[in-house]
Amino acid sequence: MGIQQQLRDAFYIGGEWVAPTSKRRFELINAATEELIGSVPEAVEADVDRAVAAARRAFDSLEWSQSTPADRAAAIGRFVVALQKRSDAIARAVSMQNGMPLSVSSALEGQFSIGLLAYYGELAKGLQAEELRPSQMGRETLVSRSPIGVVAGIVPWNFPVTLAISKIGPALAAGCTIVLKPSPGTVLDSYVMAEAAAEAQLPPGVINWVAADREVGAYLVSHPGVDKVAFTGSTAAGRAIARVCGELLRPVSLELGGKSAAIILDDANLDSVMQGLASASMLNNGQACFNCTRVLAPRSRYGQVVEAVAGLASSLKVGDPLDMATHVGPMASSAHRSRVEGYIAKGKTEARLVAGGGRPKGLDRGWFVQPTVFADLDNNATIAREEIFGPVLAVIPYTDEADAVRIANESEYGLGGSIWSTDEARARRLARRVQTGTIGINGYMPAIGSPFGGVKASGLGRELGPEALSGYQQYKSTYVMG
């Protein structure tokens, strides 16, 4: 699996490739082989200053922020075409860096993300800057919408392209400019996107990329030239960002962690459930914030469900993420594997291990973990409460529907979830009672045109759908009195 190393020596700022101001660099490691696959410059505060200044110039020049919706839609369309040419390169870059199976990265990072951008290009065409509304105190009110300004987009390593586009798309459609800070573990894909932006001839400064660590990322969040922060990542980091933005009265959207529940009802066909549960619960090697890692099973069928879930986990092919037949690749880093293994060790003291629990045989290099399933535990166990972010499931018994809802809602998180039943009407009724921002019936996958986000400790605001656009706009009411 050895490849030629990619060495990058510049940031994409103001529509140009700009030399860094320091000699600090990030090394990119192949998650499956532990080989060095690339090296990129690491931004310091001066680089962030330049990126924010470029975004501010682009916004204040009015060429972009005051452009017509049709012009923005056309620019987004050119960006879509340029990204489509690079979809395979994007998918492979992501898979090599974070271990995402190529079958997943091709579908989501290489295609879903481009479809998402195209969706916002279409939305941009129909945007209305102003509308008249009846007034109860005068003749009428003119309600206007304008772009909020310069956006700081902070993107994690698990879905680096899709989660970048989920910020870029509505920001560009609204007329904002943006500075993206990718995670240090997944930077090569951002260079491919920057090359596409350059080919699309987006106005200089509309999109800027600077890779940086957490400290410099915090500097970007608090930068006086930033008007809004859009963050995806851990709940702990989200709380820290929220504190800063609250003090600054700066708009912020936060898409954070989850500990979602898959409720298997007593009438469910387990063969059908297992066909969909792998992607609903272990997508991207378990490294997806919305994964349903708590599997709630009726006591009347608990043994059957445990056996089926354990069988599913044991059947998943673990290995080279660049092999299209692979279901589960490695963890994204050595440190993250250690974290996941720490939770597995804790689980062995709290529950019965029924599948996995170690490192797969024959894979001596790479940060692999076996798909792991625990049974005979309740919702108070550490592995049932805390987000593990790995291929680790806990099968928890429930007595009746009310008990299932209670367990599902007995979490600080509320991001995803799923209901599995042969009775769709029954599943819909139950879904309404689960406290979560999104939920699936007999499967789970976010939809481009529908709002995505969480409640409780899973975040603030929404991405995807037309609802995301409002977070990148500000409203003004002009009261016409006579």
C-alpha cells in the first residue's frame, strides 16, 4: 500500500498559494500502514491573520457579498464541476489518512459532499434578498436578508470533506466568505478542494484554507475579523468554543457528539435489521457522531438480538481501507485507538463481551480494532453513557416501549437514533417520543435537503437543508409607517 509522499509548501489564501510564515509542519500518516504519506505547513497566528484579512477583503469588496444569487449559483456550479473531476482523489486521500473504507469515502466524501454543494448552488438561485410583510403598526415592513460576513469553519478528521462542504455550501450561497481550518490528521484532501476552488475561479479570498492545531484554531475562533463560527467536533471542544462566542456575542453553530440509540422493536425482522445496522451503528469504523452505538433490545428477544449483533460484528471484513470489500478500516490515529481500547477494557469490567474486544489477527501494522459487542449491561455503564467513537456496541435490554424511550432519552446527547420495526406507523409514533435532532426508521442516513443537528449536548443550530442558510444570514426589518 506504499504511495508517493505528498509534500505541500503553501496555504491557499486570497486565491493564491501563499508561503507559510513559520517552518512548523504536520506529518500525515497512513492509518492502515503507519507510513508517512505527506507533509504540509502548520499555520501560526500570522497565517490565520492573513487568511481572515483575505476573507474580509473579499467580503467588503462587495464583488461576492453583493453579487446576485444567479452569479453565486454559477460560481458554485463551477466549483461542483471542478470537484467532480477530483472525486476519486478526494476519496482516496481521506481513506489513506483516517482509515475510512473506500466504499464509504467514495460514496460520502467523493459524491455526497459534491451533491451537497450542488444543492446549495440550486438554493442560491432562488434566494430573495427582500420581502414585504404586512405591518400591524404601519403600512408594511421590508424584511431584508444579507450575508453574515466572514465565517470560521472548524472541521474534524472523521468526514473532513463532507463536513467542510456542509459549511462552505450555505456560506457561499448566502454570500459569505470563509476560512477553513481542517484537522491536522486530514489535510491532504483540503488541498484537492483548494485546487478545485482555484480552477473554478472563485473570487480571491472567498474560500481560504489553513491547517492548524487546537491553539491556533482557538485563535481563529476568537479573531476580531470573524463574524460567525461553524464547528463540528467533540462536545468538550464545542463547549469551549461556545463560551468564547457567548462572550463575544458571536453567532455559532455547533455539531457535536452523540450516543444514539437503535431501538429494535419486538416485531422486527432481525435479518433485515442486521442488513442496515452495520451502517447505522458502525459507519466509518464507528467514527461517526450519529452512529447508533446503543442497541436497545426487547427482553422477550434479548438473546436473539445479542446473538445477531455479535454475528454481524464478527462477519464484518476488517482490513485495508483502500480495498472496496473492506467494511471496517483502522482507527484514525494511534492515540485514538488507545482511547477506544481504553473503553473496551472498561467494558470488560462492566458487561459481557460477546464479540471482538481486541486487535484483529494478521494486521500487525495500522491502528486496527476488532468490531466489538457487549451485552448484559444497563444504561448506567460507562460504555453506554460516553461517546467511544469506535466500532463498539452495547446491547441493552428494555421491558416495553415506554422503557425503550426512557433509556434512549436517558443520555446527555441527542443527535441520531433509529427505530426498527415491520410496522412503520408504530415506528413513527415511537420516533416522535425520542429526544433527538434526527432519527431513522429501518435505517439511518442524513438527507441533503433536511436539517441535521442535535439537541442537548449534541449541539446548537442545524446543517443541511434550507434551514442551514439562516445561520449564514442576518435579518433587517425596515418599518414603513406612512
